[in-house]
Amino acid sequence: SSQMVVEVPEECDLTIDCRFGTTEVSGISGNVTVQGDHSFIHVSSCAGVLTITNSMGEIRVREFRGPVTVDNSHAEITLDDIRGNVSARNAFAQTSIAGSRGDLTFNCKGMIFIVDHRGNAVLENSNGSTSIRDIRGDVRLVSSFGKAEIENVEGTFTLMSQNGASLLTNIEGACTV
């Protein structure tokens, strides 16, 4: 096993291509692009524009300021304390976000967990459950072959569900099911 540590100026654009390894990025202000394959990717305490593409490896992003785009398959995506719009695609694994501010666009085939979000959310999920709690913004969810549990939405809520149970609690805006 080998390890490489690369130090770069705090304000810079960074592009990383990693296969079968771990990539950790922190303290960067600029555009960050990470391409992985079978890689664990962890980004924290950064600002700018973040783009991550990976498969068969976990993605974790914490304390990011700016737009985030993540695309993964067969491994978990965990996002925490994001201040910017988020676009996420994931297949056959869990996607979760907590403490975020900005608009969300998710297209997933697996479990989705969202808690403490401020902003609108457009979500598509199939073959997995969706759990949404404590959202201040409008939510549109298209769900198939999975349970949808929605609690505490301060905004309009639209659900299109097929072949899955739905439990809605405390929707404060207009609700269309």
C-alpha cells in the first residue's frame, strides 16, 4: 500500500483522478473535480464548485460552500452541512444529506435520507425508501417501489408514488398526492 500527500495553495482549482484508493481534500477554495473508481472520496471544509464522479466507492462531503454535483453507484453518498445547490445521482446505495441550504436535485435507485434542509427539493427514487424530515421549502418526490416517509415540510409538497406505501405527517403547505 502506498500513500501520497500533496499540498497546494488554498486558493486553487484542483483536479484529481484516483482508482482503487482514498482521496481526501480539505481547505481548498476553488473548483474541485474528483474522478474516482473503487475509491473512498472525502471532501471537507472547502468552498467553490465541487464535482465528484465515482463508482464502487463511498463519497463523503462535509462543510462545503458552493454548488455540489455527485454521481456514484454501488456505494453510499453522505453530504453534511452543504451551503449551495446539490445535484446527486446514485444507484444501488444510500444517499443522505443533513443540515443543508440550497436547492436539491436527486435521481437515485436506493435509499434517500434528507433531514434539516432549507431550500427546494426535486427527488426521483426507485427501488428504495425515501425519508424526508424537517424541510423548509417546496418538495416534489417521484417514488416507485419504495416506501416514502415525509415529516415536517414547510412548503408545498407533491408526491407521485407507485408500488410503495406513503406516510405524510405535518405538511404545512399545499399537498398533492
